[in-house]
Amino acid sequence: MSQREHPPVLAEELGKRYSRGWALRDCTLEVPAGRIVALVGPNGAGKSTLMGMITGLLRPTTGRISVFGDEPSGGGMHRSVAFLTQAKPLYPQFTVTETLRYGRNANPGWDQAYAEELVEKAQVPFAARVGTLSGGQRTRVALALALGKRPRLLMLDEPLADLDPLARETVLRTLVRECRTQGITVLLSSHVLAELEDVCDHLVLLTEGRVRLAGDVSELLRAYPEHRTLSQLALAHMRMGVAA
């Protein structure tokens, strides 16, 4: 099977245990290609742990995980994966131009023209230092850095949490448009369920370290007709999972 035929993420009975207990347990799921996947759950549900194992920064205690058919080795992220967190680790003393130059030097598959196009569309000045930019502008630069890598899987862990509602909506719409156009699979973790309603077409719900619900949103809503939206469905099953 070629790498193109492997799913972006495949987990089989995956678990991660710390001294305080299990952060993730018996996790079996597949992230389908070309989808925008909502990864939701309460604090401590295991969302960041799952993402950490996809990147290879965390090693499983039990089970196995593969990314495009390859087992994460801990020697760096898969070349087809980009990861953006709320912290957005940019160098504040770098200009935007220098930041994109760093991206070019660090990523073999870098697309300079595409990264510059994303910055231009966001109307962020190339000569400005990152530390002087607004939160929304920094997020757009961080996204240009992630997308300029030309990933096939983009993971986003609460990347919009520090933005005001208008900036959140603008950045999210831009992100979704670019990813759908480029055929990028997105794994998006957010506590704001309402902002996922019109953008995510697949759901993975974790509670207390276990997968409680997973599947295409349209199919899940047909299976649970008492819930009319992704938010209602997710909240109901979160309550059930915590109560279980």
C-alpha cells in the first residue's frame, strides 16, 4: 500500500499512562483523509495527549499509532504533518520575512510563494517584527508558516483561543477555505463548539481518556436525531461520558 492510501492517523488500542493515571486508554480510531475533524472533549480528556502521540513527542504506553502508514519515531514530526498550538512559537525579534525564511530553511517541501501569498492576503507587513503584530496577525503568520510546509495533515490545538470573536471567525474561515482547496486533512481541537458547527465534517469526542463518539457529523446526526447540531450532540455525549 502506498503512503497516499494510508489514512492520516490510525490508532489501535492506543494508551498513554503517567504516574497519576491514564491520560488516554483503549483509543481506537481512524482520521479519514480530506476531512476537517473536530477533536473535542472536556479538559483532561486526552486531546493534547493524542496530538502529542501523533507528532511523536509522546510515546504510547500501550497499542500503536501510525501517521500515513509510518509509526512516529520521536525523531521529529512526520514530513507531511504540521502542528500549530495556542502558543504559536514564533520568534518575536524576527520580521515576517525572516520568519518565512526560517520556514524555508527548516522544511524541505517548503512553498515560499504560497506562504508569501497567505501573508499578503492577510495584509500583514513583511517588514514588521513578529513581536509588534496583533494577535490576529501573529496567528495568520503562524498559519502561513504551517501551510507553507505543504502538509497533508494539519493539527491545530486551540490556535484561536487568544483572539477576539471577529478575528476567530475570519481566521477560521480563511483556514478552512485554504485546507479544502489544498485537500489538507485538519484535526482541530477547540473548546468553542459553536465555531466548529459549519466547518467540521467529522467528529472525534474524548472523555476521561476514551473515545466516546467518532464518525462523520452527518451520519452521527442521523443516528441521533434528537440532536440537531454538532454542539448539541457533543455536549450530550460529553455529559454521558463524564457521568459513566
